[in-house]
Amino acid sequence: MKSIILIIATFLVNQPVHSQNQYPNELKQYQLYQKYCSKIQPMRTCFYELKDLLGKPQSNFNNTLHYEKDGWNISVRFTNEPKRITKYVNINLVTSIEFSPNTRISLSDNDFPTEFQRTEGGGVDARWKVYYDIHGLEYLVYNSNPPYGKEQKGDLFKVIYSIPLYSQLLYKQREIDKLKKEIKNSK
């Protein structure tokens, strides 16, 4: 079974990049990826390409570039460890793009399509529902009233565009295979 999943994941990951929306389950009223960053692709776009795509960031902190556009705070996150391209060149790749609204957006009456799974998440001072699909799209909706700001239960906390689940699985499998090989070679 694991072999079949790996074969399918390998096939899907090695498909050519299309100009179509790689996040087809975006809610119609919040098609942020298409509007702001359709040329940015997690694990394919590198740090140096972003200036041409999004302009100069407002800040750069902890492997994250921050932008503000049309009432949205946009955070573009990168890999912690650069990927080696050549002996002398390393690059940091985009891992996710996060949109947080500057104003309240209520999603309490919103029914998410069946393509989305649901789980719970939270931090020190708030809880949220996480609606996610296999393409790497997540909507985080407050499940409680946070003690700061004007947000309320049912409001949108953030939208995250990240690596598709099958790519995450393939990456983890490659890391496991690499560790197994290192262990075998060390014996």
C-alpha cells in the first residue's frame, strides 16, 4: 500500500506546472492566490524571485517576508535550510503564503465544500477551526473570541497556501529513505 501511495505521489509531483490555479478549492469571495500571488509556487519559487513578483517587503524577519496589500497582511515563509543548487549556490524556497485580514471577515455562516477536511488548532490566546484540502489550502476560522482586537468567534483568522499534501508525503518519504541509507552505510 505504501508503495502505491509513493508511486502516485511521485507521479503527481512530477507533473508539469500549469498556469491554472493550483488551489482550485478557493472560496469564490476570497480568491487571494489568483489575485496577488499566482506566480509564486511553494517549493518552486525562491527568495530572490519575490522582489520581482511582490515588490519590496515591509519587513523581513525569521525566514518570512511581510507585505501589505489591499487590506491583507501577506506573509511569505521560506525553508529554514537552503537547498543546495551548485557547490557555491544555495537558495531558500517558499514554503507557504499566508493572508491575514486587516478587518473583520465573518465566515460563521459559511459552509465549506466537501473537498475540505476539518480539524482544530490554536495558540496561547485563541482557538480556531482549520479547514484544509489536499492542494495545500487552509482556512483558519476563530473558534473562540480572542482577547485582543475586534475579532470574534466565526471570523477569518488567516488563509494559508502551502505545499500540497502529496508533496509533503513525498518529501517526508525521501527524508526517511535518506536516513535509512545513512544508517545502512554507517554499519
